[in-house]
Amino acid sequence: MPPTTEGVILVAHRIPAEVTPVGDWLADVADRVVLVTSSSAAAGYAGRFAEVIAVEDYSASTEVVDHLDRLCRSRRVTHLLHSTEDDILRLAQVRQRHGIAGLLEADALVFRDKYHMKVAAMAAVRTPEFLAPGTVDAAAEFAERVGWPVVVKPRLGFGSRGVTVVRDAPALARHLGDRNLDDVLVEAYIPGLVYHVDGFMQAGEVLLAVPSRYLNNCLSFADGEALGSVQLDDHDPLAVELTRFAERVVAALPATDATPFHLEVFRHEQTGELYFCEIGARIGGGHIYEMLTRATGRNPVEFWFRRQAGLSYDAASFTRGTERYGFLLVPPRTGTLEEIKDIPLPPAVQQSTTPQSLPQTYQAATASTDSVASFVVVGSSAADAETSVRACMQWSQDALRWSE
């Protein structure tokens, strides 16, 4: 079915249809949709749209952008849609080149480049001291001034890839020796727990905010430890404080159309003060998508796709119930998963994923969202949900049998 004369809705999206059924979400305009997707996901979308274009190396190659530019030159593209972090900036650049409405490059950079992001946020909220170092010596001088340890991260990274806590000058020199310093940020280390706020923003205002607390942290995978999260109770004073913090951050950043956000916040273990970590103009990773869907009864990714395509979907329909949700990601380790023992899952588990066939050999996780098993749980309160997440941690220790 060729696109109609109404104009093309161009979608760049690498996630499989069984996770994000975009064919269902955009069914009413399917004859206008051209999808550029990963080769592994293409079969699931076949026949659902006017055209499906498969790209082998979706995230790393220039082929996605080449296809988008070609389509924008040859057809009348009215909307350009995306949903993942790796597409935000490059699709903004495509919009800029071809005069397509939506998030453009300068604004997208603030939601992707952690240096520009922190410069914008520091006008509104407390932010750890940071530096984009031009040299290794400049990074070392910064660390000596703010105190060790420091955090080194890629400015354009995501999923905690390449993020390291560095504790002395020799280690810093080794770590930066092979890095492109144009993509490096060094910041003061804030000891304490990490929280996240997820929801929707529009025109500098927060439409929905769901504060949660990480169990362990986004670097736990480096030590082979699971990453969990639990939504906070509405009556928790910290939930109120985190929501207000999110409102100040969003107001300080470029205004967007109705767009999801994922904000991460440090809470200092001694002072209790909140510090900005980072914010993305996207749904958070892990199972935050599923947690938001269950908590609100509405699918946030469907809402975002339809809004980007100019279709109706009321943001006011996102209202929270009284239940609280949590998730757990169990990272792979270097070795072979030989067996999953027949141990019942905790009763609060709403959703779980484990390997379909065994044995399987794995390498250690390289990102916070890498997992060999995952769970979504429900509870009547944050404490209840946390108990169930920790029960899933114990289940994974008891049920997963590894060999080196």
C-alpha cells in the first residue's frame, strides 16, 4: 500500500513489535507510515505499513539517517517519529535539514549532551560541579579541587555505558588515555541514594510525575549486582520534593510538545539535599515503561507515538491508582547459565522474562539495562513493592545456576 497524498509519517524505531506494537498504535494512518527499523525487528512489522525498511546495524551505522534524508528529499514528510535515546539527536538534525516540525537540534542537544544539559539545569536546581576537560591535566586539577572520587562519563552516552567512578589521579589518567575528550564529562561524586522521576512534560510544565527510588544503582551491573526500582508513595514527603525538583528542571530546559521525560536525581546521604544527575526526553529504560503503563492504566509510549504523528490521545487520561510498582533487572555474568531451578516466583510478580532455552553462555553486562532475567512487581505501598523486588533478588540467587 503506497503512501497517500496526505503526506508521509516517517518513523525510526528499532524496538520489536511484541514490545511496542506500533502497527496497532498507528493503524488509522498505516497507509501513510514508512518505518525504518532494525533488521531483527522488521519481520514483526511486515505488512503493517506502507513501507518497512530494515537496517542491519541500526544504532551505530549512518544507514538510518541516509534513508531518512533520502525519504525527506523524495517525498512530502509531515512527521518524523522516534522513541529511543539513540535517535533523539540524529532525528532532530534530520528535521532541521528538511524543515520538519518537532524537536530540533539545538533543543535536542540539551536533552542528550550532559554538559549542555547540566549548564541549563544548574540555573534552577543544585547540580554537582562538573567539567568538560580539554586535557587529562585539566580533569586531574578539577578532581583535586572538588575531591576524590569523581565520576567520568560520556557526554552523549546512555544506559550508564562508559560511566566510571575514578578514585585517584593515576586511575584517571589511565581511564582518559583512550577516550575522546570531546565526549567526556567529569563531575563531583555525590554519595547517597539515586532516585528517578518519570512522566510527561509540555511547554516547560510537568503533566505527569511518578517519583521512584533505585535499589542499588545504575552502576551496580559493573559489580554483577541487580538493578531495581520502586515507585514512592504519594504521601511520602520526598515524593513531593522530587516532583517539585522535576518541575524546576523542566521549566529550565527547552520547551517541548507533550514528551516523556526520565529524570535522575542524587540525594546526598549526609545533607539530604537533592542534586541533578541527568534528564532524557524519552521513556526511562528497564521496565519503567511497563511500570508507568500499569500505574496509570494508559500506555505512555502509545501516547507519545500518536502525539508525534499528530493524532489524538489525551494527556489528562494519565491518572495514578493506589498501587505501587517495582522492577528488577538481573544482569548476566561471564559464564554459562545452566539451569533455572523450579522455584515458584514471588506472588507479587506481574511480569517476568527469563531465557527461553538453556544452557546459554553470556558475557558480563556492559550497560545498566542488560539483563538475563527481569521482573515487574506490584504492592499496596512502596514498602510492600520493595519487599517483593528483594524477594525477586533472592529468587534469582536461588534459581539461576551458573557455571564458569
